Amino acid sequence: MKTPKDILTLDDVKLLVDTFYTKVRDDQLLAPIFNERIQDRWPQHLEKMYTFWQTVLLGDHTYFGSPFVPHANLPVDHAHFEQWLKLFYQTVDELFTGEKAEEAKWRADKMAEMFEYKINYYRENPLKKIL
């Protein structure tokens, strides 16, 4: 068995994203939401996630966009974010170790926290425009 290494290359990012989203697509709680929203556009979604994490973790600015807006109206609650994080941490820990691996988990945690807060805010303030 290979010893896990840190997330250092685009190939590492792709391995992380592909492995993680395979778990999401099979997850009893998350799969219905992701599969309903993404449908047959999984290749495009994965490409977007490669560029997002490449930008965040490797500093290669290949992602352009606003990550929150497509998620703003998802039918999710705290349990969904917990499961998403559980699968993300599990994937990182299975595949990688090191500074970037820890950063990936930290960033995922902060992103989930922010998305959950903003989704709840817009639900409670339906007249506010989602930016």
C-alpha cells in the first residue's frame, strides 16, 4: 500500500475530487440532492471542482466564479453539511497527509460553515436578493 502524500499537483486534486464525489454520488443523504441538481452534467461539475480546488490549494488561479450562488437554493440542512464534511475528511485522510491535506479540510469546514449560514439567512429573508 502506498504511503499517503500531500496534495501537491493537479493530479492530486483530481484524485481527491473524483474519490470524494464518487462517495457523494453513492451517499444515501447527499446523492439525491446532487444527482437531481447535476443530472447528466457530472463531467462538467467535476471539471469545475478541479479548478476550484486547484485555485484554493495550489494557488493556480484557474477557477473563476462565485461558488455560493449555485448552492443558494439547495434543499439542505445541517445534517447535509455534516455528512458532506464527514465524507470530505474521510477522503482526504484516506488519500493524503500533510500541510495541504490539513488545509483542504480546514477550507472545506469554513466553506460548509459559510454556505450553511448563508443558505439559512436567505431562507429567513426571502426578499433579500442572492448575490
